[in-house]
Amino acid sequence: MLWIRSSYFDAMAQFAFTPPAQPTIAIDGTDTVFPVRRIYCVGRNYAAHAREMGGDDREPPFFFSKPADAIVNCPPGKTVAIGYPSATNDLHYEVELVAALSSGGRDLTPEQGLAAVFGYGIGIDLTRRDLQNGFKAKGQPWDAAKGFDCSAPISPLRPVTASGHASLDARIWLKCDGATRQDSRIDAMIWSVGETIAQCSRLWTLAAGDLIFTGTPEGVGPVLRGQTLEAGIDGVGALSLRIDP
């Protein structure tokens, strides 16, 4: 059988329609943007959150994903509005440290995983909790509960070259209409950033452009139509998001 490299076809191909725009994230302090390839998310990576969701303190990490175009860029000093998503009456917030990769590979060590980090941002993993609980009860996959439109709001990325790695004692917090709902520190993670990336690389070949949502602390809960979420991580930045009716 004759095998022809896909690049041969790529060179000769004409798209059937105009390809969608490349999802990107702003990079703090620059005019350049970070092209997003894939979004991986780790579940239950803070002990107190694991307990509030019915898990143990140090279970092996598990992952789910969101589509790259679920990104919502949230510029500093501005409140970005998104619509309340369809098919849910129980939308939840989960604030997270996001690691953006500039390199990757398979079966990385934690040290190699940390070295692959380009920079960090603050993300909110929006979740259709009622759908997720229903899918779990039936033993069904819950992609639709996590990977919907506008489900990954994120702040501009702060490059490691400018600010170093996120501090382990950095405060991570979220407020809903001014009331604090989540308040913890990065060192409360069960699996560190490097360990999380290493574990993820055992399941997928990671590459530049990948995002890792590294888990959320305790205090997750519902956000209602018309409410505003504010979130931040010391040394990384902050974002503000309003959920329109």
C-alpha cells in the first residue's frame, strides 16, 4: 500500500469553507497572543473540594476536556458579559489556576512538565451541575456538562519569563456579587502543577498551545442570571465576568 504524507494533501487542498478563527488568549503586557490547541482540566485537585464532592483526599487525578473555542478572554479592569447557557438551571463556578504550555511530550516527569509552562492565567470552569449530576447517576459521560460554549473564561496569561512560576502560597479566590465564595492557596493542591502536567502526559501527547486547568478549591456553587463573578490569584491577575439573563 502506498502511503502519502498528509502534508502532500495539505499543500494541494482547498478548504470547503473558510476555517474558523484560531482561539487565542491575550498575553499580559504584550501585543502578542497565545494560540490555544487543547484544554485539559483536572478534577478534584484540592483536598477540601474533593471531600465536598464526595471524594478522598488523594485519589489519582482524573481529567476531562473543553473545546478550545470555549475560551472567553477577560481583559483586566473590564467586566465581560456572557449569556446564561442553555439546557441548565444550575450553573456553577469553579476558579482555577491555568497553566499554558509552550512545549510538551509524552510521559513527562513533574520537572519536565513544569519546564513546559509558558505562563499562567486565572480561569473559571463553568459547569452545568444539574446535567453533570444526571449523567453521573446514569453512568454516562458528562462532556456536555463541562464543554459548552463560553465555559472557559480566562484572564490574560502572565509569562513565566516575566513573573516566574505561580507562587505556592499565592491566594486563589472567587467572589459572587461581592461575597467571597472560594478562598484558598495554591499549595492546597493535592497534585502540584508539574505533577498534574506529568499525569496528563501519560494520557495524551502534550504540545505547545495546550492549557491545563489545575483544579478548584472548596466553595463551588451556583451563579444566577444577572450576577457578577470576580476571581483572582496573587501574582497572576484577576478577571470579572457577568452572567446575563
